[in-house]
Amino acid sequence: MKPHVLIVDDSLTIRMDLRTLLTTGAGFVVTACETKALAQKVLKTRAFSLVILDVLLPDGDGLEILREIRTSEDLAHLPVILLSTEIEVRHRIHGLSMGADEYVGKPYDGSYLVHRAMELVTERSSARRAAEGGAGLSGKKILVVDDSPTYRASLAHVLRQDGCDVIPAQSGEEALSLLSVEGVDCVIMDLLMPGMGGLEAARRIKQSIGTSHIPVVILTGHDDAATRAEGARIGVDDFVLKAPELTMLRSRLRGLFRNRPAAAAGGGNAARRAGSSPDLPPPSSRAGSRARSVFPGAGSLFDQVVAVSGLSSVIGPSTIVRACRRAGIEPWSMSPEDLHRALPAIRETLRMFLNEEDSERGIAAISLLARDAASAAS
């Protein structure tokens, strides 16, 4: 059966163009609609393999559809590509719960979008087959860190129903003590706790040789750009909005564990996505859309630029690619000199997505990276 894609965009031109690209270029079946209300209706009446979603719709916010998908037991598995102009999304992208699998800006590159659509559909299909074969959360040992006994107990109960071995902790200090004597597969940690907060505990986990390989998921009550940027620099693998319903968290954990074997085989946090395309970095250098794929100082120069830019992992890779291309630079094979030439375009892009302070901090980090790379090459 051919994969069925839902396109939600109020532009008739874009709907027709995407329909042609996806049907002729990838063999997909396409349903296209122009409003939020119609999209919500068709999502309830038929099964889809992928959703391509505009952020701004005539009757509402496309991000509301994304949230509904990610909090639905039946739809949470659906891969979603956000499609919007950078100007429209720059003040809204930070409000995402990071539930999108990819962000593609308008004007879009048709070959890139088709490749990502095929990749996401194949990726999710393989994951579902693995889940049906028994893979998932079962047998994983997870350290749950939260100062709220109620929320900690609720999360532990749900994870144990999924077959996890749960170790509870009420503070960052207690979590570090437990990790010194207990090996775990993942740490789920609240951002704000008395004493040592989640980011500081995550920093210590990632800086320790014995625990740096452990994925860390931060629970946060509000999606904040500066916090995400700091988490990216530390090496936090994912941020998830803290909510009474745990559907999204469970889905994200499954995705995180599905990608860990490939990362481990690569000797660290390797890129999540596989395959190659003229519009994508090679697998060894590509940054993941959900999980942190590289740390500063590791991987290709492109990887390092994405890692220190301050952009979220949803939009970081594709946004830096577009900035480099505007400067006439091939992003994943660029030299330190190329990066210097691309700095003005990258600065302009960062200002679209980040506040002034964060954008200047990002460009300063990238400039330093360019200097260090040039010194190392000489």
C-alpha cells in the first residue's frame, strides 16, 4: 500500500506543487486541505503516513494541529514536517514542544522535501515493525528525577506498565549519587528542582566519562529558547513539555531508544538520520531532528556550527544549510575559510529565530569555531 500524505496549507499553488512532487517523485498518495478545521476532520477519518503542515492557517494555528497529533494515542506516531516562511515562524518556533520531525522553510527545495518525506515515512515504518516485534521501552532501566512525589510516581507507574525498570530520585544531587553506583539506559529529569536544577545535573552527567553516553531528557513546564540552547550546548538529548498526559513523552522515549544502537555503534551521539541526498549532509555529519547529534568539537565543521548556533535541533540543520547556500557555500564540505564567508548570512538567519542576545552569542561561538578550525588546519 502506498504511503498516504496529508498536506495542510492555505496556498493552492503550494498544495498543487507538493501534490505533484510527492506523487510523481515518491509515489505517495496525497490528500491536501487548506484549513485547520478540514485537517482535523480528515485526520479522524483516515490513516496517514506523514503530515506536511503550514504554521499559519486562515482559521487558526497549525501548531495546534501538531499538539493534537502528539497528544493523541492514535496519531502520536505520525511524522510531521513543519512548512512555513522563516519570517512567519521566527517568533513562534520556540513555542513548539519539539514534536515536529523536521522544519522546512519557504521557499522550499523540492528535492530536499521529497527526500525527507521518504526518509521519515521509511524510518517510522521500520520503527513500527520493530515495535510490533517487541522492541520499545520494555527492559529499559530509567532514572526518573522530579521533586514532585505525585508526578514522579505517576511517571514511574506508566513506565513500569511499558516494561521499564524505574529508579526514582527526588533531586539532582540524589540522581548523581545513584548514577555513581547504578547503570541506567536513560535519565528523565525535571528542569526546575530545589538545589541542583536539571540543567546543572545534566551538565555533570554529560561531562563525566562514566555517564556521558547516557541520554538525558529534560521535562519543562515552558518551552524556552534560551533553556533549549543551553541544553544543546550541554548535550541534553531532548526536551519534552511536562504535562499530565504522558503520550508524547513515551513516544519520544521510544524514538530515542530506537536511535541509540546506531549512535553507540558510531562511538557516541551519531547522526540520527541515514541515507544521502544532494540536499542533505552525509550520514556521518548530519544532525538529528529530535536528539542532539553532536557536541561542540566533534563531527564535521557543519555539525559543530549547528551545535553551537543556539538553534533548536528541529530547525538548526536545514536553516544553517539555507544560510550557507545563500552565501554560495556547500555546507557539509565547507572549509574554515568558507565558514568565514558564510558568517554574515548565518548572522542574518540567527536573528530571524533568536533574540538579539542569543543570536550574537551564537555568531560569536561560530566565529570562534571558524578561527579554531583555521588554526588547526594551518
